[in-house]
Amino acid sequence: MRRPCFRDARFWLLLAAFVCFTAALILPSTSQQTNGVDVLFTVDITGSMNTRDYSENGHPISRLDHIKAVLRKTLVDLPCQSHVGVALFAERRIFLLFNPIEICANFSPIMESISAFDWREGWEGDSHIAEGLYRAIALADDLHSDLVFMTDGQEAPPLPWSGGPTFDGKPGAVKGLVVGVGGYGLSPIPKYDSSGREIGFYGEDDVLQESRFGIPPPDAVNRPGYNPRNAPFGDVHVNNNEQLSSVREPYLKSLAQKTGMAYRHLTDAQDFIEALRTHATSHPVTTTVSRGPLAAALGLICLGCVYIVLPLISWLGRQNWWRRRQHVVPVAAG
């Protein structure tokens, strides 16, 4: 005889699922206090950012692809009421994609913008890192936000012997991070043709190995072909391995110190998120947390037990019963 339904596990699991789904509809949301940030992410998209010296699932990926992966995880971690803006850097200019906007209400467009970062968006091939950082700081100041400036620090063309441009702003007026991107060892830079197809790597003769602007270095007078008027840099080929790339960490640290920002080398998303929490200007925000999804998840678990787990247990029981019956040895009559 079949047992009454109130003794059937399926009955109680279905009842529990009904209660959970009902609770998911009627449970009120709760509020909690947390710390939000307002930040402008500025990403270097010049050619050296195509260097593949990061890895994902055992496969090499470019610096730009690694930045995108880290920023996507960062967006998921940031609380609601945080505001995020996105800008691109190439040559010496900053191109603002959008002002800082609330992250939860605009999560999808922010995520899509970051996922679409591409070196082909660059408007020129030069990379004047210091000038780009100074302009990004001025932009972040106008937007009343912190700044995260992500670059490998490779100036192209190289800085003159006399050094880079001076910082005219107030150190520490804009807080945030200068993020060094790339490995410490020299790696080749992928080279592309006019159609955007990779055709190899940059060679020694493809890039400027030293700057020929400004004051020549002190040893220029000893170079072959030196002429103080017509050839102040001499007539000698110099190879400074500018066709190879690595994170220029000492240079980026000096820029961070000069501007009153913090420096961090980009490793993984968790380390980057911790650095952002430490150095960004946090402000208290109230976020709304819905308890409905948890109740709905419990209801789905109950349904899974009814339609997957219990039938599986029943099937395994029948299989074992059939095997035991097959192994019964009949007793001979006396």
C-alpha cells in the first residue's frame, strides 16, 4: 500500500520549495553600510601593451588582455554607489569614454566598454607616459575622482638625456594608483601590418633606440661623426633594446612619487583590488541587499532533490534489487 502523502519526502520537498519561492517574492530587502570609491580607470593602449608576458589558464596573453580581465573582476567586487569612469591613453592625450557613473545601474555598459579595449583604438603610435599621466591627473581632478593609471611605462620615443617633462600640479591633490603592467624580463613586442594582422615582432631597426631631441648625452663628444652643430649626437648606431619591452618600474615609481600617488605592480585581480581599497578615497555608502535570491536558490535545491536526487536513488535501489535477485541460488527439493 502506498504511504500517505504527508510521509512522502517528495511532498515535503515540494512544500519547502513552495515556501521558499513565496518567501523570495515577499521578503523585504535589507540595507548595509560599506565603503564605495569614485575612480577613473585610464588604460594605456599603445603598441607595447600587446606584449604577451602574462598567462591565463597556461596560455600567454597580452598586457592589455590581462588588464581587461582584472578590471572585469574588480567591477564585480566594487559595491553599489561606487562610481567608475573609463579613459584611454595613447600618444600624450587622454580620451575619456565616459564620466564616472554609478556601477550597479550601469554595470553592463561599463563591462562592455572594458571588454572592448583594443590597441587599434589608438590614434598615434607614440607613447609619452609622463605627459599622459599628468593629463590624466588633471582630468581626474576636474571629475572629482581618484585615478588609476595603467601602463608599462615604456616611453616611445625614449626620453631625452635631460629627462622628461616637469609636473606642474600639486602632488597628492589627486589620489590613486600608478599601476605598472608587464613582466620584469624583456619580451618581444608584436608587430602588425596596416590591416591589423600580426606579422612578427619589432626589430632593432624598427624603433628609435634613443632620443635625438634636447641636450645630447655627455659621451656624445666621443662618438664617431660628432659635430656640435650638425651632428651633436654623433653618427653611431645605439641599441638600447627599445624593441623589447618590460615594465619600467623604477621610472613609474618616480612618477608616482612626483605626483603624490601610490605605485603597484599588476599581478592578479585580488592584489589589485586590495591596492585599490588601500589607496583610493573611500566614502560610506548604503547598499540594498535583496534576500530573495537566497530563498529562490533554496527552492531550486528542493526541486532538484524532487526531480533528480530522489528518482536517482529510486533507480539505484531497483538496480541493486535486480542484481541481488540474479544471484539467488535455488534450493533443490529433497
